[in-house]
Amino acid sequence: MTVAAILVAAGRGVRMGACRPKAFLRLGGRTILERALGAFTSHPGIGRIVVAVADPTDASDLLGPGAARALLVRGGEERQDSVRLALEAIGPAEADVILVHDAARPLVSRALIDSVIAAAAEHGAAVPVVPAADTVKRLGTDGSIEATLPRETLRLAQTPQGFRSAVLREAHARAARDGFTGTDDAALVERSGGRVAVVPGSEGNIKITTPGDLVLAEALLSGRPGGEAHG
């Protein structure tokens, strides 16, 4: 089985309030992008690796040791556009399974990657999830609470998300034809009628979105109380 990986790092990271894309911020002395990329370049089962960035010229010096294995492509306006453009750089014969990972999750573990690959190969599509710890409210059009959703049926999706190549390509092609934009790649597969399996995610696989997330990631990375770096 051949496996390829797409890393999405083209976002501007507005909520970080930084003067540069969040993927280029430092975490434990290395860029967030370099740390995320390293989890895939060091994986012996992953072949082609494509990284979607806003400007390939600016990013080429920020990939660290994994630069030689990664192909940089220019991303699009939306995350979905970036994934589609990265998909075009992976030949149909290059991968049976394709992983899509947000570079803003730099602490992803080898065990989680392996779990997603296996589930995607078996079921066609797989997503790591964690339970929703907080009570979730649905708002009405007037901004007031319309309903409280049953927490036991809710899960929070993470990346990497894995797909058989044909499943992911068809889902993106259909979304492009219909002008549909989803919040993640699994949503495109769901919309196409595909079944998406779930695997246990990791509380340590956090997504860095705000300055507070960066502080938490530093704590996880250093092994301080509150979590583990690669759980």
C-alpha cells in the first residue's frame, strides 16, 4: 500500500494576531510547520508529501530537514482550495491512501498517523475524534439558544484525516462542480454519500489557533503537567 500526505499551511492565522502566518511561528525552537512536517517525513510508510503554503518561496527555508522530501505548492483562498491544488500534485498511481493534515497540529503522533492509515485503507475514509468535553448549544437566528445537543453523540474532529485516493478525489471534484465548501475533507466525503469511520484522536494533538494554544503546545512539548507531547 502506498501512502501520500498533504499538509495544509496556507492560512494567514488571523486569530494568532502575529505578523506572519502561524505555521512559521516558533514552537520549541522550530517552526510549527517544520514540527508538523517532521511527523510525516520521518514516517517510513509515507511516500509523496505535498505542502500547500501561501508563498512557496517564503516557506522553502522554513521546513528544516524535511525540505528534501516535501513538494511545496501554492495554496488557494480557502483551505479546501489548498487541498485540491495539493491533490493535483499527487499522481493517481502514487498513493492508495492520502492523508490530509493541518500544519497547525504540530504534535501529531506516529501512532495516530498509523491508526488513520489503517482505518482509511479498510473503510475508505477515516477521521480521528475526541469527545466533546463541554456542553454544546445550538443558536437560533435571533442569537438565543435554540437547543442543547446531546454531548454523548458529539465528537470533535482532528487531523490527519485519511482517505482512499479515489474517494478523496471524487469528493473534491463533486464539491468543485457544485460550488460547495466544507469545513474539512470528511465533510466532502459525507456529502458524496461516503461512510467515514472514526478512530480515537489524542488530547495532545491540539490545533494552534490562538496565542494561548501556542503556550499550551509549549507545555505539552516540554512534558510539563497538563498533557503529553505525543499522546
